[in-house]
Amino acid sequence: MGKDITLNDIYFGRADGSQEAEDKNFENLFYNGNKKYDLLNDNPDKYIISGRKGTGKTILAKYFEKEKNKEGIPTKILNKRELVLNLYLEKGKYALDRQEQELFIEYTLLCEMSKLILENKRKLFKVKNILKLWKIQKNLKCLKQLVEERYPGKNYYKESYSTVNNHEANASDKIKNGRIETALNAKIGYSIDEKFQKSPYYQIIDKMKKTLFYLMKIMPVNVIFDDLDELEEKLDENENLIYFLIDFIEVSNSLNTQIRKEGIYNSRIIILIRSDIIKLLNENSSNLNKIITDSEIRLNWIKKVKGNEMHPLMELIVTKIKKSNSELINLSNEEVESRFFPQKVNGIPVMDHMLNCSFGRPRDIVTMLNVIKNEYPDKKAFYSELFKSTQQEYSIKFTDELRNELSTHYESTVIKECFSIIHSINKRTFWISDIEKALEKNVDENSFFKTKEQFADFIYAYGIAGNIWQNEGNRKNNFSWKYREDGNESPDYNKKFYLHIGLRKTLLG
């Protein structure tokens, strides 16, 4: 079966989760072997999806979005470009104090849920009770005025009057049907110029909340916020942005709690956020950790398997391969693995090789296999020599992904300086004394890295290097990586450092 199938005939996903979600067979190819979707779907207390960049947060959210919409529960993913929130960030530059900031966030969240209700309002009229229909219509009208029609009625108050001498054609405003319209006045004389201003958003929050919650009891909605950790600022350099994200999570938690207290169990505000950002936020908040602990679904694919148990990342890949080709669908996962993958690469099990060359994320594995597939589409399997011949191309992509991840925290000059120091060390394994020598060559008064310990902490924190050592009387290598569950939180300066395999082809001379 499938003897003529080539690499070009199979599919195992894309590096970009948003792009993968647009594929025709996305839902059929979705992998739920880790039961993360079930946890998100079944537990209303879970609303924070965390994980390192590339662990599948967006894919999980996209699948949830599609499934909920199929069920008739309007669900939408929003990102920084789509939010009013982004406009606020550009315009206000975090000028609000903490208390007002929380109110603004609450208003923004309520607005986005309200918009989703209004976009799907036809679904509300399926009820047959006349009185209930009248109440629905009344609340919809109110919500529309609060969200969409910002001019009429109570949303505005008169700010000032002034007279204008009209000796030339001029523009004047008038109220018509609840909207401000502009008209040209070419007559000589005097006209009254009335200025109207929106009521402050915080004055309408309670009314919006009451109206929204009534409608959500009939038609629940979900909003999912992605990209909040990719705002055009460097988190480590912007205390205000850090507190903004803390407030965003805390306000979301408060609203989710209120929604559940109203007896609405199919509605949530869901947040996608990177685990390194969560760590940074926890360092700046004493209250956040409990919220995250109770509400977090963490995506972490690195685990030790027992016996003949298949690693979850291999299971993800072979499941997608099976579902992508009708000739393979009836094969077991083990049969697909043996059909397309060698037992060993460079003398070690193939899965161990892929983990060693990656951060143990779906994105890394998919990128590695797609590099091979694109280079050798007519090959019938991922032969061991293909991993070796494409190592350079994969290393470039892997390094670029790391650079992108670091750019959330640091300027490009810092990243360039880090890579330059590694290039100067130019060793696969090195001591902290080697770091010191490289710093002496590369560091000046403008450098970001000042000490060997600071640099060691940096490369360890982001998985650029780990610790390697051998126990006395045992020649077996031991490793500690920050991103692995069994890794130490901080590096051991007395042990050797081990440059990540996936970076070597790019960063070493």
C-alpha cells in the first residue's frame, strides 16, 4: 500500500499556525492527542493558552474558533491590528493611570463581545415567545447605540456653543436622525456652531455589561485575543506595557468570573500569550500567578516517553501524514513512522535527533521536515542522509525564528551582539572563561553585555546554550536546558556550556 507515495504527496502542517488554519483540511488534520482542545472546550475556567512561540497556540485557538462557530456559538480571534485597543496604544501611549487603564480595557473587551453579538443578531430571533423577542429587540437596540452609534442620545453631551462669522463658504454640523452631518453653508451671516463630545467610555460600562449579559444568556459568544505579546514595543524596556498586559489578564479574569456568575457557561474571553511573557509579568505582579495557575492551558511538547511509547511530536506528525493521504489512512501510527522515517540519524534515534536540533516545538519539527520535502519532493521517505544535507537551510530558518522571538524583548543591536560573541567564541562547547575572553574582544562602553555571567544567563534563558557535564566514573553526557521540564532554572557557571545544535551551522564559523 502506498508504494508510489512521495514526500510531495503527504502533508504535516505549516510553520505558521494562521496559514495552516486556512488549509481546506485543517479541521480534519487537527491533532488532539494531547487533549488540550478537550480541556479548553470542557473547562470554562481555562482561558489562558500559553507556551513558547511555535508550540501551537494559534492552531488550538483557530480550531476552537471553527468548532464553536459550527455549534452556533459566535467565536472570533482578534489581534493587535484589529483592536480598538491598538489604536489606544498608538494614540494614548499608556497615558492612562492604572485605575483608568483597567476601565478602558474592560470597555474594550465588552465592546468586542458586543460587536460579535451584533454581527450575529439574527440567531437571537429563533425564540418564539413574543415578550422575549421584544426584550431581545430592545436590548439589541440599546447595544447598537452603545457600540455602533456613538452620536445619538445619552452617549453625547453638549460641550460648547460658539458663533461663527460666515463671510465665505464654510462647513457646519447639524444633527439629523441621531447623527452629526456636515453641510456647506455659502450664505453671508451668522450660524451657530455646536460642538458635541462623546460621553466618557467608563460612564456606559455598566449599561453595556447589563445589556450584553442579557443577550449572552440567549446566544453565548467567545472572543480570543492573539498577538498581545507582539505589540510594537520592547517589553523589557517598557514598564507601562508590562502593566498594561497584567491589567489585561486581570480584567479578563474578572469579566470571565462575572460571566460565569450570570450562569453563562459557553462564553469566555480567551488570551493567547507566550510563556516567557508570563514569566516577565509574574515578576512584576504579586497577584497574577494565582490567576494564571487556575486558568492556564500550557503547551509543552517536550516529555520523556516510556518504552515503545511514541513521542507526542512524532504522533502529531504521523497523524497528519495519515489523514493527508487516503492510501495511508488505515495504517497504524507505527506503520506510518516506519514507512517514512529512518530509525536513526547520526547514530541516534530519529526523534531524539529532531528534538536535539529544535526547541521541541511543532513549528521546529514541521520546518525541518518541510525543508527536506521542498528540497527532495520525489523522495519516498525522510532518509537519514536528507536530514544531514539540509542541515544548513534548516539552521538558517531556526536561527531566524529565534531572532524573531528575541525581538519582542530586545533591540536588533542586542541580538546581533549576542550572535557576534558566539561567533567569536567559535566552539560547540565552551567554559565561562571562553565567554570572558570573547567579551574582552567585543565589548565596549556601548555594549549591552557587560559581564560573563550576564551573557551566560542570557544564552541559557533563551535556549541558545545549555549546560553539559559527565558524572564521575560515567562517560555519558548529561544536559540541562532551561526550556526542558527537567532543566535547571539557571545555568551552572562551573559546568561547560553546549551551543544548541540547531544554531551551529549559522552562528559558528
